[in-house]
Amino acid sequence: MNRKLMIAVLAGAWLTGGWLAAFGQEEPGPDPAGRKPGLRIRENIITLKLVRMTQALDLTTDQTSALFPTLTRLEKEKYEITEKLNQSTKSLRLLLDQDNPEETKILGLMSEIGSQRDQIQAKDKEMAEFLKTKLSVVQNAKYLLFSAEFYQRLGERLGQLRRQIRNNKFRFTS
């Protein structure tokens, strides 16, 4: 019962935060905290992942309170690296679209992209090592399956939303 209460509180906080973020501003505009537009969405995805992970892994209250701060930090750090990777990839595309791109710039961006991928893998490894110390073997196995399924479902849902927006079947209301 204690776990169910904790899940309900976390889910309620997440939903309330999303509701306030969506309806708390009179006019759409920049985030009052000065964050990038996608950052708020990313924070909500991280929170959703952690709440769903609590359910999927049958975490105790103690495990949840021990995991959340570190996992949140690692996810945010990974997101920042991913943002840099996306920018580097965009720069490489733009460079390759030129008629006569400089090879030294291409090599530099390739090196940057490789380094950023390595950094993301290092964060994933750090997360896996951290979880090994905090979870049982069964919970670690459940996490591997959960993580893959969570991102697969998220990708599918985002793809559906993009198609709806593209086909004008989904409209944003103010």
C-alpha cells in the first residue's frame, strides 16, 4: 500500500506539473525559467520514465528515494550531450551540403560526433553500474527490458503525433 501511495503522489505531481506548465501561462512564449523549449518536455519524459520504472520494477520507497536523484542527474547530463550531438550532426550535414567542403572541418566534426557518442555510452554505463548496486538481479533484468520498451513506445507515440500534426488531425489550442 505504501508503494501505491508513493506512485500516486509521483504521478499526481507529474500530471499537476504538466497541467500547470500547459495552462499556467496566459500567452505562449519563452519559459519563465529561461529553459529551452524542449527542455521542459524532456524533464517531463524523464519524470514519466522514473514513475513508470517504479511500477515496472516494483521498487520500494527506499529504493525509489535512493535512485531518483542520481538517475535524474544522469538523464539530464545525457540529454545535454545528446543536444550537442544533434548540433554537431546538423553542422556536419550542412557542411556536406556544400559544393566543396573542407576535409579538415569534416574530420573535426566526425571526431566530435564520435566523442559525444562515447560520452553517451559512458553515461549509460554509469547508470547501469549504479543500478547494479541498488537493484536486485531480477530488478536489473526488468530494467533492461523496461528501458528498451519505454523508448520504443515513446518513439512510436511521437511518430503518431507527428503524423497527426502533419495531416492536420491534431490541433494545438490556446
